[in-house]
Amino acid sequence: MEEAELRALLVTLAVSLFARGYSVGSAGNISVRLPDGYLMTPTNSCLGRLDPARLSRLDAEFAHVGGDPPSKEVFMHRAFYGARADAGAVVHLHSTAATAAACLSNVDADNPIPPLTPYFVMRVGRRLPIVPYYRPGDAAMEPAIAAEARTARAVLLANHGPVVSGRTLTDAVYAAEELEEAAKLFLALRGAAVRTLSPAQVDDLLATFG
Ligand code: 13P
């Protein structure tokens, strides 16, 4: 996809996320890989009101080379691109249910949300670990996220929110949406006797749909 199309698509997807309440205020940030660098949402921008011409342009080393100054979470995004050759885009949200799951202390921090539905597994994968809390914008989160991102397409930042990668911008947004729905189901079903997908069913989904 050409850069102009990617700029337009990023704005369209961000507006859609904002309109449906996946982000509020200036929360959240989105990036997409280009052949020679990255596009990223500017810091303090509202996902509902982005200007395609003012998106931050970063070079391959994540230096700011055009547009408005980038998200303070550039380290969060860099962690995924560095750890996962298949990551073509990264979406960070403060979506309510996923953030609620990231605040729970009595869960398996290695994989708190069980495989309840096929699309959660297909989009988010086998593992969604919780990364310990870091102040927003703290560069120290980069190695902590990268260590998990080698074996996880997405993470939950403790007391902060989800970070999701995808092969394409659309894939990353779809995965962020499925994660939020899975977190809603997880919270709604807490304490209930649930039937999760079996390991064999999870293997089958990942073998069939990647
Ligand atoms: P930015 O406005 O710098 O992208 O930060 C928003 C955010 O979601 C912090 O985690």
C-alpha cells in the first residue's frame, strides 16, 4: 500500500475506534511500518481527529523526520517492531475491559484471558502476557515488552492498557478489537464455570488461520 493510502487508512481506523469508545480524550496511539520507516500518531492527539498530513514520520531508527512530534510511547511500538519481524503495525489503547483485565492481581500474569472464542485466538494468538507497570512514555518499558513480544503478538501493560501488533494496520486494529471483546467476556464470566477452547482446538485455529 502506498504511503498516502496508509495515512488515510490509519486516520479512518482511528476515527472508527474513537467513535466506538475504544479510546477517549488523547489516549491511545497507532503506528504502521513503511519501507523506510514508520508513521505514528502524534503525541497528545485525539484518535478521533487526526490529520493525515500531520502524522509523525519516523525513519528506520525511529528518529522523528516529519509531521508533528510522535507519541511518547515510541518505545512501546519499537519493542514490537524489534522483537517481531512479522509486525507491520502496532495499536495501543486504553480500552476499558482490556485495561480492567490489566488491573487484576489474582490472575495468571503469563496469560490472564483464557481462550474462550475462536476469533480471540485467531487474532491475538496463544498468549497475552501482562507486562509490569511503567509510567507512560518510560523508555524502560521497551526491553520488558520486547522480551514478551518475541512469543506474543500482544501484551497487557499492567494498570495501563493493551498493546497489539498485526501483520497489517487492519490486522492490528482487528486484533485490538477482538482483545477488547475477549476481555469483556472474561470479566462477564469471572466466577462462572466456563468451557474454554481445548489446547487441540487452539492448535487447530492457529494452524488454520495463523
Ligand atoms: P501519546 O499522546 O503520547 O500518544 O500518549 C497517549 C497514551 O496512550 C499514553 O499511553
